[in-house]
Amino acid sequence: MKIRETHVRVALLAVVFAAMLWGFRAMLLHHAPDVFRSELEDMSFGWYVPLFSLYVVWTERATVRASLGAPSWAGLFAALPFLALGFLGVRGIQLRLEIVAFVGLLVAVPWAFFGLRTAKAVLFPALFLLFCIPLATFLDVVTVHLRLLASSTAFAVARGLGADIVQQGTMVGAADGSFAIDVADPCSGLRSLFALMALTAAYGYFTQPTWLRRGILFAASVPLAILGNVVRILSIVLVASSASPGFATGFYHDYSGFVVFAVAILLMVAVGEGIARAFERGDDRPQAAGDGRSPSRVPSPLPRASRLPSPVPFLAVLAVVPAMAFQAATPEVVVAEAPDVHLCEIPGFSSEALEPSEAELTVLPADTAIEKRRYVGDGGEWMTVSLVVGGKTKSSIHRPELCLPAQGFRMDRPRTRDVSGTSWRMIDLTAKGSPTFGFAYTFFNQEGYRTSSHVSRILRDVVDRSLFNRIDRWVMVSVNASRSDDAGLAALLARLRIGKGGKE
């Protein structure tokens, strides 16, 4: 009996998927689970995302079988950039790039083997895996604004209800100092936002018959999650100000998130029902195969091969399998030697060493080195300089834009300036009740590569990890200064000296 071409392609597709599992095994077994367990990301819902995608594929298996068509060169070409992205992600230990590459291949490879209809049939369960991407630390600038929104709204409403409270940045507390509630990163609502978005996407897929309805419901999940978190923070402040601060910041704080999330789910269901009723007035039933689950035309089974089979599936195997084998053979990464640098004395300035803060000592990894020094010039100008030498992990160094607003500072006029051949990111900082002062920072690594761009630093790190199998050791220099104008701040930065080797 002659074997049908379709069966050959299915067998080749199985080989390609097996190779992908092997090539991305570090992501599947280590990188993603480590992030799901991380308290910093708080992605406990991530464990259920792949299970739901598999469930969708299983329930839609008839649609997938019916969509099988001819191989597509377009699908083969679409897979190539995702192969390159996977190489950078796996060797560069960048989970976000790994997941995007893996998801892209889950769509492009079936496209190459069976055509565009099959790619559309598996598109939703593949894209749903994007909810596994850790975004809490990636979108930490958004986190700061969500924290400020929650604390400012809670402060305004509570004050309107008569509570005697004050606000400083993301902190809301009693005017008499009896309690203080800091809306920290875990309380920003960003993590519950991602969880509710994933839940809403899953709920909408099975309860809404068209992509338009699903899109509207999915968009509604964002304000619902933000509103739920604002209500939670407000309730904590009200309980603390009117009843027991200890109970509010203890038991109630720990368990109020479950209540608010339950309310958000009920609102999600209510919005879904409202969308259904709004569309009942018109006929929005799918007229074509755009629903993804109820195609209007089911193609007939593929005929037996009467001509030479398409080379696309074989070329896909030749492209993906060796790439996955090479990707899986990533050697153990080498950690670069940390730069031996220190802050030097400046002529015309007196200086004193400062101790790292308690937060710096407890939050930053143990292999992070910190040196802080305050300089005061003969003319009264001053600057406080912090030198941080990062460790093996990427959490040693972060952008100051993430923490300064949470401390009550307003950031104005961000700009990049060159000072004596070094690029500096300059910002005007203003705290409540204090004058404006200047702030600047820059980065360099053990090879002397300098940049003031966080994005450039990350890209350089990815390239070095991927191509040279090396973890760079970055140094961050940040400066608080008495001058905020470009000329004055640049004059102070130009006098700063970073020494190498032994202390001078």
C-alpha cells in the first residue's frame, strides 16, 4: 500500500517538534519554571498556561485536521527569523526571546508543512503561550506608575471620607505616624493584571463566538484589573485608619487580594454578558472561517500524491533539526572577571565614604559590590556618587527611573549628554518641599564598553552571551549633584574620576 504524502509530512513534523523540545529544553525545564517560582515575577499562573494551550489544541483537533493543505514556502521563510531569535535567546539566557521564538516556530512550522489555514488553526493556542513571558520586571516603569495611581487614588478617596492621612510617593500613612503603607512592586497590580488578562483570553475564546467580541472582552480586562487593585489598596488604608493598623497591614493585607481578584472575575463575567446582549441586536455570527473554530468550508482530505512531493517539509527538517541540535549544545557560560574599579579623590573637593543602605545590602545579590562617596567642593557645590559592580545575575543593576518615583521624586527633562567622551543620562529630580537637583548615570563593562542606554546594555549583554558565551560584569555609576543645568552638571561629571587597580 502506497503511503500518503500527508502521513510522511506528519511524521516529519513530529521529528521537527521533537527537535524543538530538545533545543528549547533549557527553557522548558529550567528558565521558565525558575521564573514561575520567582517571588519577584510572581507568575504562579504561568504553570497553567501551557496546559490550557494543549487543551485548546485537543478540543480543536478536528478543525486542525480539516485545515491540512499544501506545504507553503512562506511558512518556511517565516520560520527562519524565529530560528535566529531562538539561538540568541537560548545562548543569551533571555527567556523572553526564547518564548517568542518558540511560539513563532509553533505557528511557522505547521504553516510550512500544511499551509496558512493550519497556521491559523493553531494560532490562538500558540499565542496564548506568550502569557508565560515574564513582564513584571520588564515593564517595571509601568509598575511605578501603577503604584502611584493606586496610592494617589487611595489617598484622595480616603481623605475625602475624612481619614487623617498623608502621602509621600507611593507611601500612604497616618498623619500621626501610627501606620504607614508603602505600595511596593507586588502591590502595583501588574501581576494580577497579567493573570486576569490570561484568564479573560481563555474565557473569551470559549464564550464569545467572534474575534471582535473576544477582543472587546480582552481589552476590558486591563481596566478591571487596575480598578480591582485600586479598591484593594483603598480598603487597606481605610481599615488601617478606622480600625486596626496591625490587622490591615497583616492578615487583611495578605488575604484581601483573593477577594479583589474574585470581584474582578465576577466583573469579567458581567462584561462578557453585557457584550453578548449588546451584539444580540445585530447579526454578528461568523460568515467565514475567521472564527478559528467553525470554518465555513472544510477542505476535502488531501489526495494521494500523484506528483513529486513538495521539498518544503524536507527543507524545514534540514533547517530546524540542525539548528536545534546546535542550540542544545550550548556550553557552560563563563562569567567575566569583575572590573577592579573605585572612586578617586577629586582635587578641590573634600570627600567622605558613605555606607550602603539597608535596602541595598538586603535586596541586591551577594556578589554585588557597592561603593558610595560624597564630594563637597570649595565653592559649596556637591555630588554624591554611587558605584555598583554587578554580579552574575542581571538583578544587580537596574534603571534608576524605576525606584526614584516610588521614593517621592519627580523626574523632569530626561536627556542624554556626552561629557568628556562618556555618554551620561541626565535627569532633573525634585522632591516635595526641596529644590531641584541633578541626577546622572552611565554604564560600562569589564571590556570598557560604555553606554547610558539600558536597552543598549541589554542588547550588548545578549550578544556577548550568545556569540561569546560570556556573562559581562557591568558597572553602574550614578551621581546626585547640586547642579541640574546641563553646563553645571557636566562640569561636575567631568571632574569625576574612576580609578582602576589598587586604591590611590
